Amino acid sequence: MADDEQRRAEANAEIDAALAQDAERFAALDAKAAELLEREAIRNEPPPLPPPVQLAPERSPIAESLRDFLARIRKLPEPGWFVRDLLPDEGIVVWHGRPRSMKSLCAVETCLSLSLGEHALGIPRFGVPAGAGVLYLTEEDPDRIVGFRLRLMLAARGILEGQEPEGFRLKIRPGWDLEHIEGQEYLLNTIAETEKAMSLPLRVLTIDPARASMPGMDGSPKDAAAARGFLLRILRETSIRTILIPHHDVKPARDSKDDRGRPERASGGVTFSMGDCMVNFERLNDRECLAVPAAYKVGSDPAPFRVRFESETPAGQGFRGFLRAVAETSTEGESDRERQQVLAYVREHPWLATRDVDRGAGTRSGETIHHLAALEAAGMIVRITGMEAKEKGRSFNATLWGPAEAMPEKPIQGEFRATDDDVPY
């Protein structure tokens, strides 16, 4: 009997020991699991918000008298330019056009020139009285594409590695929503801290494109109120004096008729009224665009101009070696007249090859192909080749042009929306 009691006691002791060991193992596992969960939570936790930027002191609630207002304004310099005819030294500049109209490429080129203190787009007309710091914010292209273009632009200027301008600063795809307080505080903090780290004064901010970080800009005035208020806050509370916004145009109607002035084509209900300087960009071919300044608040509208991008590769191929912008003053009236001549000729003589249109339309030598490309981009004419060209009695490889209304309308399978705003590299 005593032996049985002893065996039961020993068995119970062994069970208790095993349970104690199991409890220790479970406790260790629980601690490990808790540690892993804590690490996962830290990894998934959003980054902390930057410290709030100190707001500008509130002005007196009493409205300023005209005498005090004019006395204050007399102490300020006359309105001028960061880049003559393109970027005033104060205000909001909107460069707008259809996707792939090269406005982003021109914006980067112009901002780079400003940071270097040299005239922009390759001609003295767009002079830079003094260099200034630029913050370029883009939500579209990734780092490598932006870097590729900038390297080619610097190569065209003979600037070697290690000699890059200190005044050109970038933020690539930060993912900020500038219509909400978190994204706004991130950008305000970036402007303040970047200004401290620069030797040049930080004066120009480029937000490319507007709709990527401020989608309300495409909507009604009510939709765009938050974005507009924030842009004005930047100008009021930071070192930034000019904001450059590459923006998109409203798509043309299905009948391709558009009687609006160029500035009114910019997407959104407040864009035209908000812009102090509006420039409309139109793609001519894969290396050239036409820019038409309009509705300037700072003076008369500058003359239209064309920008040609040169590289060591020929047109039709990607940029290589260097990338140089060369602008030349254009006459919009003459260009528009020629374009209407080409359109009228194609409508009267459909399905002719490019050389036949060039001979018959009576335009300047070499200009017809640019007008055909622009009319096609506007949806007013179409080109056919291959079997469609053979059906018209021409060779399989021929490219023929005809009015858009002569083509049977195809059912819409979905809408393609381009988000990149530049030529392929």
C-alpha cells in the first residue's frame, strides 16, 4: 500500500514537472509572438507627421486703409521675372495641354536653367536676371526616368558629375495628398527645411502634374477650393514666391469642335481664374511642341514660341547622349492659318499621302507634317496604312490622311487615360 502511494506521488511529481516545462515553453512562445507582433505593428505604422510649421501671424482684423496699403506697396520692388516671359517673380503659373505635349519636359528644362542662372530654353528671350532655388515635385515618373533626362540635360550644358547645381532640389513620387492636412504639412515642412539647407533662396515650386497630388483641380470651384487655398498658403507663409503647375486640358468634344480660348481649355473650374500666367502647349511631333502664352495678368501676352529638343539620336528614336532645348519665336496666326489650309485640303482631297498634301496645301516647306500631326492629335483627321491603304488603291506601306468624319465610328470599349505627361525616353 505504501509502495502504491509512493508510486502515485512520483507519477504526480513527474506530471507536475512536465506541466511546468510546458508552461515555460508556452510562456516563451507567447513572448516571442508578442515581440513579432510588435515588430510588425512598427513596420506597418505610418511615418510620424513632421512638426507643424509655424503659421504666419494673424493680421489685424481691421481692414487696411488705402493709404496704408499703398504706403506698404511703394516699399516693394516692381513686379519682375524669374524667367522673362515665362515665370514671374510672384504668382501661380499654369502650363497646360493635352498629355504628351512636352510641358513637363519644358518645365524641367526651365527650372534647371533658373537654378543655374542661365537663360531658359536655349535663347536669350527667356533671360534669367538672377539664379534662384527650385523645388521640383513630381508624382508621375520614377526616379530613373527623371534622373535619365536630367543627366542628358546637364550633358548638353557640359556639366560633369559632381558639378550639378545645388539650387535644383527634387521630391520624386512622395505620395502626398495636398488636399489634406497630412500631405500639406509634409510639403510645408520640406520647403522650410530645404530652404535652410540651400545657399540660393528657394523661390520656385513646381508641382507636376497638378491632378496627381491635387485631384480636386479637375473639378468644380468647390472641388478645387482646398487645393487653391493651400497654394495661396504656400505663397503666403513660405519662401516660395512662384508656383509652376503643369496641368492637363479638358478632352475635346467628340465632334472635335472647340471654340474656347486656349486658357479656357485647362481642366478644372478655377484653373483659368487662378493662373497669373497661362501657357498652352501643343505637341507637333516627337521632338517639337508649340507654346502659346495667353491671359497674362502681369502684362501683355508674350509671342508664341516653338521648342525643339535635340539629341544625338534622330527624330523617331529615344533620347541619347544629350538633350538640348532650342526655342524660337513663332507666329500663332500664321501657324493657325496654315493648319486650317491643311485641314481644308485633306477634307477636299481625302486619302492622300503626306507628300501629296504637302504639295497641294500650299504651306511652308517642311511644315505640313507638323500640322498633320497636330490635327490628328486633335481628333480632326486620321491616318491609315496597311490593308486600309491598299483598299484605297495605294501600297501597303503608304500612309494616307483623311478627315475624321470619313471613318466609321468604332464602339468604345473603354477609355484610355494617359497619366504621364512627357515624351518617351
